[in-house]
Amino acid sequence: MLIGKACRFVECISSVGVVGSFACLHTKSRNMAKSKFEYVRNFETDDTCLRNCYIVVRLDGRNFHKFAEQHTFTKPNDNRALGLMTRSAHSVMEELEDIVIAYGQSDEFSFVFKRTSTWFKRRASKLMTHVASQFSSSYVFYWKDYFGEQPLLYPPGFDGRVVLYPSNRNLRDYLSWRQADCHVNNLYNTVFWTLVQKGGLTTVQAEERLKGTLAADKNEILFTEFDINYNKEAALHRKGTTLIWEKRDETIVKRLKLPNEEEKEVPVTRSRRRVQSYHTDIIGDQFWEEHSDILEADNC
């Protein structure tokens, strides 16, 4: 009896539209909640990058001196570590095809987005975090390819920054600055560790020996005391690594079915864009003349 009355009561409520009213109230409540709290989006900073500017995202290893020590990197240059940095940068460029050039040395890499890029609506935070996360995850992912069974003791960290450059001259000067920094640091480190490893000095003594010396003095120490011509050292160490896109013809063999139902192997050549690495001077004009498609016109 009670169940029957309850059912009739529900039917009665439904017939006068009370249930429908409750449903409307519930829907309105959700809409009101959305509009009530949506104001917090106003606290977000507009970090849209200025148009017609090259966007440079630069990554630097965080506490990499400690990281290198704990993973016993070879001094002054560890080709495994440099190769891993370059492979990680490759991964970033393959993921973000609007990057027209990248330059790296030691524990840093700079990625240049073309002026007309609209990736992530040109939001600096989105660009920087995507580059940093892709690079960091690639560094961990490809670790074994370069260090074999040597374990990765803890995940590395990379901090990033975004800088805008409005002209080709500004961008080239930035990249020249990074390559000049590579030369200065590598020359010092080469002499320093040669004095320690071959000259028998302690790190404190080597530092004292090099205090106040100029580039010419360092070259003289290497040549006269250790018979080392710095200019013949590996270009990878002296010049760093430059990554750009280049078209390469690739030939593959395809099986085609002929009208008589026979199959024939036919070579097919296609042009594809691939990331290529260079260890060369990018301060002078020659590199830019040979790769004139990297820079966009300044009158954009």
C-alpha cells in the first residue's frame, strides 16, 4: 500500500512539472558555479610574444656541474654527454617544426622559432615549457644510447627563458655571442684540465696559473708545454653544435602490381626535410650565405 501511494505521489509531482523544475534548478546551479568561479582566469598574465620577432627559447642545465661530477663525465669534454644533448635537441626540433635553427654547447641549447610562428598562439610560457619538457624527457629516454649500462642516478633539470629578437642582425648577434662563449669556455677548460691531467698541477694551482691570462697566453701554454695546437682540437668542442633543417633525397623501393598481376620493384625518390648538425663557424657570413633560407626578410 505504501509503495503504491509513493508511486502515485511521484506521478502527481511529475504531472505538475515539479521534477522538471528541480532539473532546471540543478542545471542553473551548475551554470552559476561556472560563471562564479571563472573570474580567476583574469589573474593569468598575457604572455603572448610580440609579432614579427624571432622567439628564442634557451635551456640551461640546472646544477650540471654537480650532475657531471656524480656521473663521472670526462674532462674537459665528454662526447657522450654532448651527443646526448644534441640528440635531445633533435627530438625538440622534430616535435616543433617551426624551429628554424638551434645552437648548443656544454649544457645549454638555444632554439629559434621563426618570426611567423603561431605555435601555442605565441604564448611564451607554453613554448618554453614544451621545449623544456621535451628536451628533459628526451635526455632521460636516450641516456642508454650514449652511456650504455652506466646508470642515470637522478633525473636532470633544465631551466628555460624566452627572449625576442626583432631583426636578423639581432638574432645573428645572439647566436654569435653563444658561440663566442663556447670558444672562451672551451679554451679555458682545455688548458685548465691539461695542466691538471698532463702537467701534474692541482686544480687550485691550475686556476692560479691561468689567472689573468689572455687567449694568446693559453694557446702558448698548450703549444709550448704540451705540443697541442688548439685550432686542431675537435670542432665540436670549439664551435659547438648547430642544427638546421635540410632537404634530403631518400630512395625507397616500392612493389607495384602490373596489369598482368605481376609485381615489380620500383625505386621511388622523395625529398624530405631532416634535421642536420654542423660544427662550424656561425659568426661569419659564409654559413648564412650557404643557408639563406634560415632567416626571414627584415621587412616583414
